[in-house]
Amino acid sequence: MRKLLAIGFKKKSKRILFLASGRGSNFEKAVETLRKKKLPMEILGLLTDNPKAKAIEIAKKLKIPIYLVSYADFTDKVGYHDAFLQKARELAPDLVVACGYMRILKPEFVKAFAFKILNIHPSLLPAFPGLDAQKQALEYGAKVTGCTVHFIEEGVDTGPVILQKSIEIKPEWGVIELSRAILAEEHKLLPTAIQLFCENKLKIKGRKVEILK
């Protein structure tokens, strides 16, 4: 069993690094929400593997530094993961936020930032992990699904759950409608989890995350 861990306690101002590969809507909403709250944080930048990611344009608009380690530039994919980790280490974040980063972080990365990586996933984990979670839920015939913010471990979507929000699936919904409904909740859930981390309100004991008052 893990020891009781107080998460994010070493510095008053938390240094946050965002990871994204695609459209970056969670990245955008999280930054906008957190800036309004004026939390004790510093946004180090966006680290992306995709030079065509829409998240890059969002980072430019929000005046956030952009760091690109392009997956396509590496024939040796081990080299890509090494370079991605090296760049993250250079930036020395207190918290890494994966919001639409479409590659599995290697064990070396997870160990380097143990219990300092948050991920947002469009299901109520442990149900429907991995890709196409909304489609999985519909095909299974689930009546309720939702979204989860969790700490990343070495498994796929297996880390300790921080926050969850449930959504009742309407009979007439397809993947597009369900995805839209879940995304609206993700936009609220992710910045809330980041805020809790920045305010030193998260503790882990075993698989449980305790939210302090």
C-alpha cells in the first residue's frame, strides 16, 4: 500500500505544464478559468507532439510559451519519448496536465512526475478506459456515463480518481451529442482539479484521493 502522500506541498506557487495534441478546448478553458481565479500558479507552457495541433493557436492567443517535440520527426520512437521527457524535465513543472495528449506516457515519464500528472477522461472510470469512451458507452447500452479527472499511473486510465461528474445518456443521443455533453462538464471539472492541486488540498492514500477542506 502506498504511503499517505500530500500532493503539491513544496512550493507556494505551482508551475504548470500542459500537454495537448489536438484542438485544445480543455487547455483553453482551464487556462481561462484558472487565470480568473488568480491562483498561486505559473503556466510554464504547452508541450505538444503535433505541429498542427489547434492547441498551438490557443497558446499563442493566450500568450503561453509553446514547446514542440514533433512525433513525426523521429524514426526511432524511443528517441521521441526520451526527447519529450527531457523537455518536460528542463521546464521542471510541479504539475503536468494532460488534456487531449493522444499518446501514452511512458513509465519513465510517469515515474519522473509521480502523482504530479493529471488527466481528463470522458467516462466514469474504471468504466470505458482508452480511446472512443463515448462510443464504448453507447455501444454497451450504458444509461449513465460522465468524465473523470485522475492522476496518471503507468496503466491506461488506471490512476487514482480525483473528481468525477456523471451524465445521464438520453435515448436519442449519438456519439456527437454525448461527446458534447461530456465536454461541457470536462471544461468545469479539470480546472477545479487543478485548483485543488494548487491549493494543496489533495492527498493520496492507496487508491483514494482525499480532498482537504
